[in-house]
Amino acid sequence: MTDEGQIRATVLVVDDERNIRRTLQMVLDGEGYQVVEAASAEAALETLYRSEQPVDVVLLDLKLPGMSGLDALSRIRTDETTRDLPVIVISGHATVDDAVSAVKLGATDFFEKPLNRERVVVSVRNSVRTARLSRSVAHLQGELEARYEMIGTSAPMQKLYGDIDKVAPTKASVLVTGESGTGKELVCRAIHRLGPRKDAPFIKVNCAAIPRELIESELFGHEKGSFTGAQGRKRGFFEQAHGGTLLLDEIGDMDLAAQAKVLRALQSGEIARVGSEHVIHVDVRVFAATNKDLTRHVADGTFREDLYYRLDVFPVRVPALRERQDDIRQLADAFVTLFCQENGLRSKAIDEAVYETLTRRSWPGNVRELKNVVERAAILSGDRITIADLPEDPHESPFDDDDSPARASRAPELPRATDGEERLTLRAYREAAERAYIVQTLRDFDWNISRSAAALGVERTNLHKKIRAFGIKRGG
């Protein structure tokens, strides 16, 4: 029966045999579903796109007069409004090729006639539940995108949203860290937009893009004639951000002299343009973002410790894409939709195998790299994006297995054969290399299984299996 408390789900039965439609109508009506019938693919599409009756599941015969069931399925999957609609294919005369084609086009299930009542009921029930869960996730995703302008519902992203909500209403400085391409600027903009300064300026400064000799002038401004090339008075970024927020992006690349002046500005709220002794009071909330480990730069003397602690009032870490693989499907869908909208193209569906391949990749370039790959595939593809449209993974080693580390951040110590010694077989060498790399990664993350698995790009259960198989023990 349908779930208690739920609105009756609607099933569209498409078959040119009246007896089949009547039988399915009786069975499904007895299970609590509302049934709509269509004797042809054309009538079914008319119901889907022109009727006010929303459909939850389609039972579609392949052999139909006029447009075939496969053509109708292709149309359903390429239309943005129905691309995720569960479609259960039925046929009495289907070939193996027909079944394969239906699955490739995204059929939810496939049944041959005569139909098994229980199997059909179970398949419809599961399809309805899956579709409703997908709609719930989509609704949640829509709310998150509207609030944070970011995509993702995974646990790491939920933590990130929580951090944003906590710090946004305050006046605290924020240090946002994360690998290149993870979306650190988006996080900073979300904090600004959800805070009390949302209607004031948000000014971004890329510290790595400004020449060392000009950084002071860019940040604090200058007076006419204060140095060669200063043709007039200029307001610096601190002045421009007065009352609002200033993002010091890539702050790890700022030199020590500029760091000292930024620290004074943060401590006193006062700045002076280059070439002027006049003190200007500014009210600025400062965010800093970096893909570097500032604690190491503090230790080696290339970043001021006092500035670090001034900025690190509320640290926010943006997760790498390999830590939030559950979000890859949503991200890929969003990038394809955006690309098609911007280029005036009809929305394209993505094959399931493409999602699986994207999820297995290591993504050192993170979300930025994923967006690049998806857009390139959208350019190369036809109506659907298939595996053939994906560019080769430049980070994949030809010697890697699917669940082996895609790339090593640090080469482990491996056995070598010298003159007179028996050489290892290639398989034994690969196993030794894999074991050594796993041990090194576990040590790097203080034997934290979750973090090690994320770094290796494998599931925690898979890593546990490897540890048992290789006889790895802590300290060993």
C-alpha cells in the first residue's frame, strides 16, 4: 500500500493493449495509487507536458503504434521537467538490444510480459519512494543554494553551512582555508550576505596578483605625486570597504612589510594613504582566505604570528571535493544546466555511468576542475552526455587500480633489486607500493581512518579491507 499520510501517487500506464491497461489499473488502484491511462506514446507525452495532472511514475510499453516506447523514453529523459521521472519499461516482444537501450536511456526497471503482479507493485512502490526522496533532497538543495549560493548536501557541507550561520551575525574576523578550487570566495560572500553588513560593500583583494611594490598603495590608497606614476589621489581597498567587508584573498602571498601595516589597520581601525600623514578611520570587517598552511609560514618566519592570530578568530575550513563525493552528482547537474542556459542549448541528460566515473576521480583541482570537465563534456556531447564525451583524467596513472591512490603526495620507500638479488614480480611490487603508500597516508593523518580514506579517495570500508589484507598495524 502507499505510505500512510502521503498524497496518493499517480501512475501513468502507457500500453496499446486495453486489457493490459485495465489489469494494471485494477492492481495499482487496489494498492492505493491513482492511475492515468494512455494508448500511445503521443498521448502519454501529452499527459506529461500539457495535463495539469502531475505524474509520479510511468509504466511504458516499448512496442506502441506511432512513436515507439524507446523514442518516448528518450524524449522524457532529455526534457528538463521530466528527466528524473521514474519510467518502468514493459514489453512482450523486446529483444536484448531493446532492453539494453532502455537501460542506457535511464529506465528505472524492465519487465517482460506476462507481468508479475508482485514485482510490478514492488517496483512502483520503490520508484515512488525514491522519486519523493529525490524531490525532498532537491527542495533542500534549492533552499541551501538560495541561502548560501553553494551546492551540496553532504555532511561536510552541512558542517560548513553551520559554521557560516554561526559566524555571519558577528563582527569576528574569519580565516577561510581550503585547497585551490574549493570555493573559498563563495564562503566569504555567504558570510557577508548573511551578516549585518549585507547592504554594505564587499571588496575582494587578490594579494597574489598585486606586485609587492604596489600592495601598500592598493590597500591604503595614495596621494598625487607620492611616487612615480601616482597621477592623482586614489582610495585604497580599506577605504572602499568602509562599513562593509574586505576579503584579503591569498593572504599567504603577502610580504612581511604589508602584513605589518595590515595588522596596524586591524588593531587601530586607522590607515593613512601613501604620501599622506592624515589618518583615516575605517570600519571594516576583514576576511582572509588562503590555500596555504599559515601555521607553517608562521613557524618559518614568512608570516607574522600576531597577524595570524588576529585573522584566525573564527577559522572556517572548506572541504575538498574528494571529501564530499556525494555532492558530485548535484554539482555536475547544476553545471550542465547552467552551461546550457548560458549558451541557449536544450538541457542535456547525463548517463549514470558518467556520474560513477566522475565520483571515482581524485579532483585535485576540486570544484573548479569538475566544472571545467563537465562543461567540456557538454560541448562535445549530443543530446546526452556519455562516457565517450568525458576528457581523459590527467591525474590518473596507468598503473592505478580503481581503489588505489590516484596520486602520491609523498613517495613511500619501496623495495629495490640490486645485482645478484631476485627481483620482485610486477604484481608483488605494486602490492608493496600500495601497502607502503597506505601506511604513509595513515601516519600523515595520525591513523585517522576517515581522513586517510578521503585522502586516498576510497571508502572507509575499502580502506579497512586493505588494512586487514596487508596486515597493517599502527606503528608497523
